[in-house]
Amino acid sequence: MTSKVNMIFRNVHRTESTVALVEDRYAKLKRLNHKINRCNVVLELPHKRRSTGRYYHVRVDITIPRAEIVGHS
């Protein structure tokens, strides 16, 4: 079964380098566990702060048989 990573960009421009980075990280995960059914990645810029720079919110949802793993930063 072949699965791909689904990427959602919110308030962030989609660039080739960002897409390549996410796909590269997904390939590393796929090597660790080949039973991944679904992988959703959400990248967003929640607030535009001028003085503190840009903080991105990243959420990764991975579904494997009988479990769902969610990570965010």
C-alpha cells in the first residue's frame, strides 16, 4: 500500500524547499515504520508578531493500524 503525505499550509507560502523538506522527513518515517497508512502535516503561522519574529506551528498526524500518533510544536 502506497501512502503519501498530505500538506496543509495556513498563512504560509508553499515553497518547493518546504515541500521537499516535509517529503524527506516523511521518507525517513516511512523507513522506520512501513505500516503508515496516512500522514497529515499542517504548517501555519498563527500570529504575525513584529518584535519577536516568526514562530511557526507544525502539527503531524500519523495513522498506523490500530493507532493514531499526533505531534506538534
